[in-house]
Amino acid sequence: MNTDPKYYAVAEATWPAAQKHELGPITLRNGMGGGSRVSAATVRGQVTTGDLSAAEAAMREMGQAPLFMVRDGEDALDAMLDESGYIVKDPVNLWSCPAAQLSDAASTLETTYSIWDPLEIQREIWASAGFGLQRLAVMDRVKGAKTALLGRKDDKPAGAGFCAIHDGVAMVHALEILPFQRRKGMAGEMMQQAAFWALENGADTLAVLCTKGNEGANGLYGSLGMTSVGQYHYRILPNGD
């Protein structure tokens, strides 16, 4: 599968690192505790073992374990990292569909909402899933159109999510459903709300990232008619901290 590079750009713009800088052919990111996606280094072109060593030292100085994102076509990088002791971490699927495809279920407007700034209940739902202040800071850093999704079911809070737009693509992040509200169709309704919001804010495509190991979420996105259009994985150096 060849991933359209625009989706990598959308992922970065809608879930940005706190800082990034270039070290030779390697782009380093300081995620400030916001997770792998905002902390992983990426490469441009050829990389030497010397470049790799310098990047590892720089990541350790930032208080981060050496971590790289490996994108489609970066087989040489993948092999170099493997030979250097890096192991695969969290392979990711990228799902996408026309936003209009999910915008015809008007009933979701009765159970889901788009709100910015996030309400306290949304923050509490994220916190219950392990999304702390560092990830909320990632949301705050996003430039341009963005929203926090809220779901309610049976007159009670059910879920929270985040969605932002870049280059005509609305990407959903941090979609979490409370345990007692799962298996009620809430996640699908929240994706539909994201599609409504995307169209209202000038985006014609809806996208979401999902680790390949999350079989339930991958099944959901497939059932919504979304298509797997890309992938990537991380490689992390064990005991690299």
C-alpha cells in the first residue's frame, strides 16, 4: 500500500509536536509528554549510522526514548533501525472516506455535539482513558478549524473526541467511549458528527488513525464504509531512555 503523503501532513498538522527541528536529514520532535505521534523523529532521504547516533543523543537530551516513525517506502530506514536494535511499536492504519458518506444520519445530531473549548465532562472522559494534560496541550496547539466531539446516550455522557482540519481533510483523534456506554453505536454516531462538522467547515474528507491491534475500532471504521488508505509504524530503542 502506498500512502498519499498528504495524510502524513494532515496527521502532523492536526496533532502537532510542541517543537521540532532539523538535525541533518532527521526531523526531531519534542512531544512534551503528548505521546508517540508528537515525539517520533522522521527522516528525509539517506541516513547514516552517524546521523542515527546524533539523533539518539538529541532525543535523550529532550528526555525522550529514541523513537522513529517509519512511513511507506522507507524500507532502508526500517532495516537500519532493525539492525541497530530498534523494535516495532504500534503499527497504525489510516482510514478515510468522503465526509458526505457519513453525513446522512440526521439522528446523530440528537446524541452528539461539536464544541470548542472542550467542556469539563469531555476532559474527564479523556482523563479516564489516560489522556492527561499533555494531550490536551496538543489539541490547544492546533491552528485552524478544530472541535471537541461530545456523545450522550440514555441521557448520560458517553464519549469524547477531537477533530481538526488541514488541507481539506478532517482528522479525528482521541476518540474515547466510556466503558458502560460501549456497544451501543456511540462511536459511529460520533464519527458521523465529525463528518457533519467537517462539511460545515470546508473539509470534504474524513480520516482517522487507528493502531492495527485495536480490532474493535478497525472493525468499526470498516463498517462505516471507510477505506484503509495508508499505514506507518514506529520503531523504538528498548531501554532507550
